[in-house]
Amino acid sequence: MIAVTGGSGFLGAHLLLLLTQQNDKIKASRRKNTDLSFARRVFDLYSEQPDSYWQRIQWEEVDLLDRFELDDFLADVNQLYHCAAEVSFEPSKRQQMMQSNVKMTAAIVNQCLLKEDIRLCHVSSIAAIGRSRLEEPIAEDRFWKNDPNNTWYAISKYFAEREVWRGIEEGLNAVIINPAIILGYTHWDEGSGKFFDNIWRGTPYYTKGITGWVDVHDVAKAMVWLMSQPITAERFILSEGNHAYREILNMIADALHKPRPDKYAGRWLSGFAWRIEKMRSWLTKKEPLITKETAITGRLACYYENKKWLTISPFPFTPIKETIAQTASLFMKERGK
């Protein structure tokens, strides 16, 4: 039996679609009162038989921090894709994020170690590898370095990945992926979906940061392929390439037929913006559009290598311009009505 955690989320939903197209039955964990409407929309968008594939998912309400519930969930599982994670750059959610990302992964690793025939694919992040202040490429063999520019999300993913490496040392059969910023059909008001929403709303600002980017379908395909291979105790950076935020925003603007951002948000302006947003968030009780961490990361230039993956990959990465065009088309169908 194949199981997925985080199946209601961005990557998890796309992974579930791919898995249900190849298997008759898939088990997926869900939290209590989890909204599954986004995952269902993914099936409706990309499949000609959405009902048939959707019915292949066995949704189970599981507290992934509860050892007994986790044990029941994994009882008949021999392949586990761990996608569940908390992503936030808001200071008030740091403790919750550390618990979700680190303790949850530790619990999963511990439970997997009690089983002899289970294989784990852990979704980490390029953030867990760290950053470089120089223009030297960052590869899988890079050691984490404490840096004031590391976000709390990065720190949580680093410690979560360490739990998987600890499990590997104890005999766990596992492989790790470190995807770059993932683009594709998603919630437009969070994560990478905000890039499309902000451009649509006419946000004129850009930053000079650089980082890696990748298509959500490529990440899902890579995960499924890796789990079919005798590859263990390895991690792989999944990135189509390194692109400046401004380049990405320009491509999004062109695809949405909106003006390109033409105002540079430097250190002073972005610093002013996150402080204003912090105050607005406190007054309205809504999440800020920009935080101190996102203001800093938007200025950093980080180059991630994808050579290790490309030497074994059975398929090429989707050009990021193509990904943006497809995503923009879906965005306009929903928001452009």
C-alpha cells in the first residue's frame, strides 16, 4: 500500500493525482476538518476521469504526532510519501511550524523504523541546505551553516531533514528531495500563488534576489520515479534553474497581460513595507503580505545546482516559462472571470 501525508496541499494533491493514475488504491492522511476542495480541483483540472481517480483515495483522519494513530495509518503501508509541512514566514507561527515540521517528521521516522518493509520519500526544501553569500553554486553535499539570513521555515526544514538522516543511520530506507520554489496551480493567496495574485492586482515592485524554481508536476514525477529505484540515503535538489525574482515576475506579468513591475524595492523600501504590514496584520488579525524574512530573502542571490538529479533523471525539467504560462492560464480562468 502507498500512503501520502499532506495530500490536501499544493504538492500533495498533484502527487495524489499522479499516484491514482498508476495505482488502484492510495491511502492519504488528513487532519480533522481538513478542506479537500483544492485537492479535488486538481483532479478536475488535470484528469479526464476525475471521479474515478478520486475514488481511489482512502482518506484517513490522522494526528501525525499521535504514535498510535500513526501506527494504525502505516499498518499496511510499504511506501510513504511525506509531504505534510507548515510553511510560514510569520513570527507568530514559528513555534507551530517547528512542531509541525520537526516533531511530526521525527514521529514518522520513528514509526517507520518499527517496520521492516517500508520506504520513505521525504519532501525537504532547498531552504534546508542553506544559503551562500557568494555566487558559488549550492549542491547536495553542502553543509548547513548558521546564518542570520536563514528563515525559521528553513531552520525547521533543516531539523526535519536531520530526523530523516538520523533514521537512515538507524537503517531506514529513505530518499530525500529538496525542491526549489514550486510553481503551478495552487492556492492563489498563499505560497508561490501570491506571485500571480500580486501581479494581477498591479503590484509594481520587484527585488533583485535570485533562487531556484521548479514545476509542481516535475516534483511529483521525480518523487514517484525515485521510489521505484534502488536509491537510498541520498538527497536531490529539484530545480529547473536559477532565475531572478524580477525575471519570474516579468514572465508572470506577460502571461497575465499585466504591466511588468518597474519599481525596485531596495533595502529601505522593503524594510519600511514589512514594518507597515506588521502593524496592519496586528490591527486586522490577518497575515501580513510581507514579513521581515520575506523582505530579506527577496534580496538574496542563491544559486542551486541540479547536476546530481540531471545525471539520473529519466525526463527533462519543464521550462519555467512554460510552467508560468500554464499556471497563468489557470489563474485567469478562476480570477479573471
